[in-house]
Amino acid sequence: MTPKGWHRLRAQIFLTVKGASKRMTLGARGVLIDGSKVLLIKHTYVPGWQFPGGGVDPGETMQSAMEREVYEETGYRVTGEVELFGVFHNNHVTNRDHVALYTCRKFEMVRSFQANFEIAEMGWFDHRALPDDMAMSASRRVAEIFGDSAQSPTW
């Protein structure tokens, strides 16, 4: 084995063991913005309206995970530049979860939304008239994105 190959193998083993011992999770969500409106979804298994997104799979970048999840959950495909709004520590359930949040202003509907076993509803909401049963973390992010409050490091 070449020195370069050995270094690569050693790094793979180290990162695999470290990942298994730390058991960190990484999620990515997208905020689709159309003027003053944001796209929100409602899951079947957790309460409240929130942004589309989900876990980052091995081999995926955070951005590609966000784009995949947005498409799978809403039928919208991101078509333009996205901005990383922030990476947040999601400590509501565990202290091992982090969420990368992207804003997207260019997208297209590729297929119409159909409720399914995971996503119950989807809707566009004006950022000044969000639904009453919106997840607090998503509500805070909307206020931050539209400049109504300072950004927090926690989800």
C-alpha cells in the first residue's frame, strides 16, 4: 500500500470510529422564499409547520441533502444559487444534532404535492402571518431571515 493509500485508509478508520462513538446527527433544511412568503410543510409524525428537510446521508453534502429532501417532500426543485443561512445546534431532544439551514429563492415545481405517509400538508405563508401551530424553531428562523430578530445559535 502506498503512503497516500495508507493515510487515506487510516483517516477512514479514524473518522468511522469517531463518528460511531460520537453518534452525531446532521440535518439540512431549506427555506423556499417567494417574495414575502415561505414554503412550509407539516409532518405526519411531529406537530407544527416547519421547513422541508431531513438527514444528511453518507456521501452527500449538506446542500445536496437539502435539495433532495425539498424535492422529495414538496415536489419543488431548487434551480438557482442557495445561501447557507446558518448551522444550528438542535438541542431540544438530544445534544448531538445539528441543522444546516439554506435559503432558496429560485426553484420550480416539478411535480404537484400529494400528501403521503410522511408529509400531511404543504403551504405558502406570508412571513408576517405564519400559522398558529408553527414549530417554534421554524418561527424563530423566519423572523431571523426577514430581519425581525437577531440570529440564535440554537435550533
